[in-house]
Amino acid sequence: MKYFGTDGIRGIPGDTLPYHLCKKLGNSLSKLNIKNIIMAEDTRESSSLIRRHLIEGITMAGINVTFLGVVSTPELIYYSMLYNSYAIMITASHNPYTDNGIKIVSNGFKLSKDIEEMLEEFIDKEAYYISNEKGIVSFIDDSNKKYLEFISKYINKYDLKIAVDAANGASSYISKIVFDKVSNNVSYIASNPNGRNVNLNCGSTNIDNIRQYVIDNKCDLGLAFDGDGDRLIAVSKNGNIIDGDVISYILALYLNSKNKLNKNTIVSTIMSNLGIKKALKEKNIETIEVNVGDKYVFDALNKNNLSLGGEASGHIIVKDIFPTGDGILISLLLLKALKELNKTLDDFYNEIDFSYSKLINIKVNDKERVMNNILLFNRRSEIEKQLGEFSKVIIRPSGTENLIRLSIITFDYKNADKYINELENMIENI
């Protein structure tokens, strides 16, 4: 794909994401034979300019735009499903404010590869399509209303001291409405966006900020989202980081206790901590592993008719409730699980014997040559056997850079660094 990556189009506005591309992308939606589209954005200062060029291209094609303002990606996806509509989210998720991007969904789901290829072909080969009648732009004043109705059934009151970190992103406004209903003692940090502070030393990818806040202020727990609100990482009272793997573990036990965990199986990724897999297996819950990416998690949930899947990064999907990650919704389910199972985050954390995990990025000139090296992958297989059961050695190329990502996950702490250094040297000399 020339423009579309694994999660839409992303780049530096005016540079690797040129504004004329935004306009042409908007106009390419004429190929979809639609009359209306929903649009929203996160808090980046560049979002409004991208929106302007997108809308120019879209309305030129005679398509009406309903703009929701600043809402999270999960909110937009909910409205896309509610109205069976295409929708556009302007966001670069967990990236710094200097980046931005465009995600397009249809009825809540990412576009197929065929549709993306069709849009790319239009962008490169066809002239602008100009309709006889220009599309109309409308603005929704209370864009949170329907979404709040949807999640209200999962909102309960708790006697907890909670810290919420909205990453100065798209969840900054809605999170205050929700968590004021959850507890009378909530502190909001990184919830005052200024266009340039999204994900800046905060949020689910910069967890030290809220971790220190929880410890210093003796909170019961902390909840951290990312820039567009589809990830959750939590922090326990004792400062333990409760990543997506641990959250999946807790929700698996909770759903299982309610007989709502289909086939007693969850979906995780190849990068998930093997301690989670081991702890679940001891409780007769199996795991299916897929490649990194919420797309692969959802596909496995669908294919195998399963209820729960997630990534360490904080994308958690409870498919019977909502088909995508939603930091706020998963927070509400997590709080409910803690209450009904009568445990704290630290209780669950201490149940898990975490495996050693290390990831390094190695710069290379030719990713394909490395990935086709038989000697390297033979040695990888030998090392996996030597490290023993519940061990993994993963070698995979970066999708966007000339990097090979090398990781080892094992309970053999003693030999892990020795083997990762050996494989790093092999890769560098290929």
C-alpha cells in the first residue's frame, strides 16, 4: 500500500502527510457511492487544517459531512455503527503532536484492503470528481449524548480514589463526565489539551507520570488512555503497571466467573508476556496468539467465536460488548471486575509469575535479506528449544522503518541476554 498503513494514513502534516493528499483522499470517497459521512478529530493543533482539506474534497464530491468535534476514536466508531455509516477520525493515536493521521471506518470496522487500494488508485490516477450539488457540513452540539447512553449500563459508583490520565487527548472531555459518575474522589491529570501536549510525558505510552501521581497521592488506582482513547494502561495502588496483558488476565477471570468467556479461551499477541499465558493455563483458560495489531486480534475473535482479546499496549476488545478497543469502556469493566471478584489490581498482579521480556530494534540496510536468512532462523529455533517451555524468540521487520525488531520472552533469566546479544550480532552482520 502506498498511503494506507496498518492503521490508516499517518505522517507529519504539510510534509509526509501533505494537505493536497488530504483533499484528494476526501474526494476519493466519491468511489464509495455514499451521501453522508461522519467526522471527528483529536486535540492536535493540525487537526483543524487537515479537516478543512478533507471536507473540501468530500463536499466537492457531493457528500454531506456531520462533524462531531473532538471525540475519541471509540466514540466515533460507535456512531459509525449506530448510523451504519462511513466515518473519518483525524488522529495519530499515541504519536507526538507533530504527527497526525486519518482513519476511515465503515459501520465501525476498518476498510478492507480492496477498498483502500481503490481509493489509492483514485488518488494517483483520477482527476477530482466534482458533483453538480455540493455537500453540506453540519455540526453536532452534544456529540457525547448517544455514546454516554451506550456506556451508562457499565457505570457504577465506587468508594475509590482514582487518578485519570487522558493523555491531553480526545478522551479529555468525555472522561470527566464519566468518572465523575464513578467516584466522588477522582483526580484528572493530563486532561487539559492545548494542541501541542497530547501524549507529552503522559498517557498510556508514558506511564511514569500517572504512576508517580498514584504513589504520591495514595490513590487506589490510576487509569491512563492514549491520544485517541482506544487504549488503557492502569496503575495499582502499589505502583505496579497493569498493562493490556494483565487487564486481559483480569477480565478473562471475570468473564469466566460469569460463564461469558466463550470456549474458555482468549486472544493475545506474540509479544504478550508468557507469564499471563501460564497463569491462565493454570486456571484452565487457553490463549490463541496472533501477530501484533488490534486488527489481528479482532479477526481471531471473529474466526474462533471468542469473547476477549488484547495487546500489552492496552488495546482490549470484549467483542460481545464492542468490536474495538475503548479505554473508558474497558476501565469501567475493569472496575466492575475488581468489585465483583473482591480483589485489587495488586492482588491480581501478584498472582502472575512474569516472564523476562526484552525487545531491541536493530538498524539494517535490507530487511528482506535478514528475514530470508536461513541460518538466522535455524539458530532462533535452536535457542527457543534451549530456553525451554514458555519461551519465545521473535524476529520481525518494522512496517515503516529499516529496522528488525528482536525480542526474547522466557523464564530463563540467566541466559536471555546472552542469546539476544548473539542474535543481534548475527542480524548486524547479514
